[in-house]
Amino acid sequence: MLNNKTVLITGGTGSFGKKCTEIILKRYSPKRLIIFSRDELKQFEMAQQYPDSKFDCIRYFIGDVRDKERLNRALHNVDYVIHAAALKQVPVAEYNPFEAVKTNILGAQNIINVAIDQGVKKVIALSTDKAANPINLYGATKLCSDKLFIAGNSYVGQDHSIFSVVRYGNVVGSRGSVVPFFLKCRDNGTIPITDPRMTRFWITIEQGVNFVLDRLEHMIGGELFVPKLPSMNIMDLVKVIAPECQIEIIGIRPGEKLHELMITKDDARHTVEFKDYYMIQPEFKFWNIRNNSNNGKPVAEDFEYNSETNPWKLTELEMKDIINKI
């Protein structure tokens, strides 16, 4: 799919971007692989791992998705865009709401407009479980971003740029993940827990990248893809990481949910199920034209993809194996 193609990853120096770069370089032979991000130090450090002297396809572009002019230059002759750039820390977004809006919403709008103008073939955007029935600003901005990318398909003709979204749960070991935080707290002998009832969906960074690349290959534009993932209770996670530590209950933080959703009951009537994922279909006329080979099975009208009621539970042994591979 990506052989002899030009691919640009926004947020390319983040956890997802670095793993995506690693997998693309191993699996494909792209014409160009552009790492687009705003942090020169992270680009410098990433260039030590993936130098252009060894990987002649790689390019490092300093830029911000807020800057439409820079995006216009960066997306010139680009075939595919993987949009991973975001302000994603919940407390940071709550305290700096306008900054989150500029990056997560206006940045999405810039990606869409410039991709159309530059004739980019496919754009796939990363979302979050927090975008389903959001209660914090980060989730609200990502829901808005999701809506923008799906609606972007209405702006162009059938044979031009297409846009889709991938939504998944907590990434084990990513920056900001609770797993490295618990590992650090383990040395102090006390693990802070917000609420012992809390559950989350879990995915490894490699699984996330593979799912995004697979959906990038098969997307027709307008889909919101949700992988089938296991859930785990936060107390079971503590048993895996620090079984000997004391537990300190600190209460749910502002903007945090007890359980996460990835598909709401209101979205169920538009959702179809496949073997390994769900797909939320758009409510636009273009979908009836494009979607002529949908073999998905409609879910029940009262279906809800919730981390608490999810029948697929991650065992302690499975989580231990995942953590050992980080």
C-alpha cells in the first residue's frame, strides 16, 4: 500500500508516531516518510534513531497543525496523511481550553482544507474513547474533530480526498498512560487510585498502529472505525504492577469517567459489526454512493460499547505479558 508513496504523520514524534514510523520502515518502502511535529528536540532525538543517512525516504518537518501555510507546504505531493497530532492531556486541556481548541479543532480543519487543496488521496485521523459522550474538554474537542473529518468527505467529489477516523482506548505504556505512572509510584510503596470500580479499554501501541494502517488501506471515506478491545478494572491492573503496595483512594479527577465508552447507544443505529472491529457509518448522502459492498452486521438498537459491560476482559497474566514487552 505505501510502497513508493509519500506519507506524512502529524505528531510524528509522539508515542504513536514513532511506532508508526518503525513499522512503516520495516514493512514498506515509501517514497517519502514525513515526520511533521513542532518539537525540534524530539525530532533531533528521533533522527538519531532514524537518520536520513540510513533511511533516505525520511524527512523531518518542523511545523504546527495550527499553521495552515506550513501545512500547505508540507502536504505538497503527499499521498496519505496519518493525523496523530493533538493536545491530549485531560487536565491540561481543562486549564488551557483555547489551546486545545486551536490544536484539536482548528488544526483538524486545517488538515482537511489543505489535504483537499493539495490533492491528498487519504487522510485517517486518530480519535479517543473520550470523544464518545464527552464530559471533558479534550473529549469534546476530539468529538468535534471527528465530526469535521467525517463531514470533510462532503466537500469533495467522489474521486478526490477521502477522510476517515479511528477511535480506540487507552494505550499501554504511551506518554501519559497510567501504566508508567504506576510503575514509578511502585518505588514509593503507595499507588493512588481514583476509584476502585474504574474500568478502561486497553490496546498496545503496536496494535493501534497496525489497526490504523489496515484501515488506511481499506477505508472508502466517511467511516469511524472502533477496534474490538479487552477491558480491565483498575484494581486488577494494580495487582499486576504493584501487588505489595498500599492503595490510596484519591477520588475521580475533574473531567474523568468511571467507565469509558467507544460507541454510544445513540450511535448504535448507525453501527455495523465486523470480525475485529465496529464501524460507525456517517449520515451523509455520499455514503449511499460509496458504500456498495458493506458486509457488516448491524448491532442491536440498544447496543453500547462500554468498558464496564464489555464481555472481553483482559486477564492479569495477559496484562503482565503486555507490560513486560513495553
